[in-house]
Amino acid sequence: MPIVHRRRARAALLAALILPVALASATPAFAAPAAGGDVELRQALEQVVARGSVGAFADVRDENGHWAERAGTARLGGTQPVPHDPNFRMGSTTKSFVATVVLQLVGEGRLSLEDPVERWLPGVVPNGDGVTVRQLLNHTSGLYDYSQDKDVPLYGEEFLRNRYHTYTAEELVRLALRNPPYFAPGKGWRYSNTNYFLAGMIIKKVTGSSYGEEITRRILRPLGLGRTVVPGTSPAIPGRHAHGYMPLSMEPGATMADVTRFNPSVAGAAGEMISSAGDIQRFFAALLQGKLLRPAQLAEMTRTVDISHDTGVPGLGYGLGLEVRRLSCGVDSLAHGGSSPGFHTYVGNTRDGRRQVVLSVTGMNKDESRAAAVALVDTLLCGKNGRS
């Protein structure tokens, strides 16, 4: 495949992967989806599938209730529908969990957002004295994105041959940092998954525990997120789930490979986690309603860098592990979506966390399907589905 196609493929597939009192008692209870389904939502999901995906599941919660729908099939070419309320790889939504733990440590006085990386990871990052923890979390560090390195196989036949390989964070950071930075720290914005591998390493240096252990102790257990896991090196998706598929090239009609199972250490703190729609909604509701962070740290998380020019998306800002997107109705959505081989996750929350959308799509291989998914989240958060 020509190198230009290869680069576009890598960027399209993993730009988002790899483009935070008793908490349980304070967390809102979530009811089961309303019976009878929602015809308009189902038809919209069918459009997401028809425009270039295998399956889709959407879960919506707002002041009027909770409902969910699905479209497409669990397997490419199969007849079984997408499971109702499946587990799925959530990709870079992981970053919101990692950033939450870092900000909790800031609130505890164990870490500062202005600490240089060199303080915690001496000798790891060239010019580590000039890169701060804040710059890691909001992608203003300028550090090269490891997922773009030629020796990290994240696409096509290379990925299939290497998908059970175990990587360490240190190994992937070394591969990234042998490449020159995109810009001097603080002098621009560019999404780089390397930043979150470093954030995970800092969590371990500060606490003595891995970022996954800290996420589990500080977030998953207190909130009762029993379907969310930090899988480490396990290739399996636990529980009911659809299969994920990835095109082996960017050519029209390219073969779609089943990539449901792979070793997620290649994503690590940048995007390895597995969850469900309900767990993701419960997490963001607790986060935005101040149940996970102190007010000062939540304010830091939601203070954004304007990235509309960098991304071409009007009204888009990036905070600390959190995207703030201005919707068509003038309302802001605070969330973080993600991509992982075979899976795409779209998330939206109003600022008060009371209106929420999670959309999981499998086997997405066309821009038209991505556009339909983004438009659907906007429509649902803006209350244009007839339920508001």
C-alpha cells in the first residue's frame, strides 16, 4: 500500500485511541431502558450501519428516562443482531479515567499540574524539565505520538501478525521519543497518545501502583462499575459483545479482518479499557457532578485549549482528558470518545451530566458512517428526538 494511504489509515483508525463521602451512595441510580424501543433512534442507527459499519448500539439517558437501540449484526455476514447492552473496547475514553486519577492526586497534594515530567520520570523525556504534567493531559507537550512510529504495527497485515505481542509503556515511549517533537512544549496542540503513557507512568511513580490499579481502587469499585476493566494483556472482551472488524487497506472493498481479540498493551493508558454504555454514563455523571474531583480540580479539567483550528471542528476545546464540543443547539458536550481496532465509541454529556449519550459502533470503515455517528450524538444531546 502506498505510504500516503498507510499514514491515512493509521491516523483514521487510531488517532483517537491510542483522535477522573461514599461515592456509591452519591451516584444516581440508572433504570433499565424503556420498553417498546424507539423507532427514530433505531432508524438513525441503521443509517450509521448502512453508511459503512457492521453494528451499532446507542444508549440515551435524560430527564425523561432511559432508552437504548441497536442496529446491524454482531458478526460480519452473520444474522444475529448486535447484543443488547454490550461490552466494548472504549479506546481513548480511557484518557478521562487516567486524567481523573492524576487530578485526584493533585487534589491530595501529592502532585502538581505544573510539575515537570523530569521530576517524576528522570531521564525518560528529552527536555523533560520543560514538559509539565498539565501539558501531557491537554496534549500541548509537543511529544511525538507513538502510534505513528513505523515500528508500531497498528494496521493491516502487520497488526494481525503482531496483535498478541505484549508491549511495555517504557518500550512504546522509547519508540515515540526517538522521533523529534512536533513543537516546543506549550507552543501548540497536537493529540499524542504518548502523553497518556507518560501520565500512567507518573501515576505509578507517585502511588507505587499501576494506573489500572489506581483506576480500579479510586473509580471502578466506589462507583460500582462492574463491567469496566483495565485488561492489561488479556485479549478477550468479557461478557456479551459484538465482534470488531478492521479493513486491511484503505482501498474500496478491502477485506475486513476480525480483530475482536488482541493484546491491548499496545494501547495501555492511552486507550486499553473495556466498558459498557451504562458504566461510562455512570462515570461521567459522577465526574461532572463533582463526585470524583474537588471543585478546583474539576475546574482545571474543564478549562480548555481551543483546538477548533487544529482539528477543523468548530467550537471544539480540549481540557485535561476531556473534550468540550459546542453542539448545533448551542449546548456544550463534555466527554471523550475513542477508537480501538474494530471499535469506535462516541460519548456526549451535558455539563450537569443529566443528559447522556453513548454510541458504540463496530467495523466502521467509511467517513460517511463516522459523520452519521457524530450527527446522531448531537441530535440526541440537543433533544431533537421527540422526547424533550
